[in-house]
Amino acid sequence: MSLTQSAKQIATSAQVAAISCALTMDLVQWVQHYQAETVDLRYFFHSGWSS
């Protein structure tokens, strides 16, 4: 394997890792937001605010 091929493989692996990390963080943030919204709506509907 040449040095150029090794460098490309490392760069590709780093890009995949960065994209995976970004997607994971987006998913974690979405789940946290969804859970917060769900709690807010439950409180809204069970506290008498909606009536």
C-alpha cells in the first residue's frame, strides 16, 4: 500500500467518524428535545391549562 493510499484511507475513516459523531449528536439532541416536549404537553393537558 502506498503512502497516498494510506493517507486517503485515514482521511476517509476520519470523515466517516466525524459524520457518524455528528449524526449521533443530532439524534441525541432530537431525542432530548422530543422528551422535553412530551413532558411539557403532558403537564399542559393534566394540569387543567387546556380546559
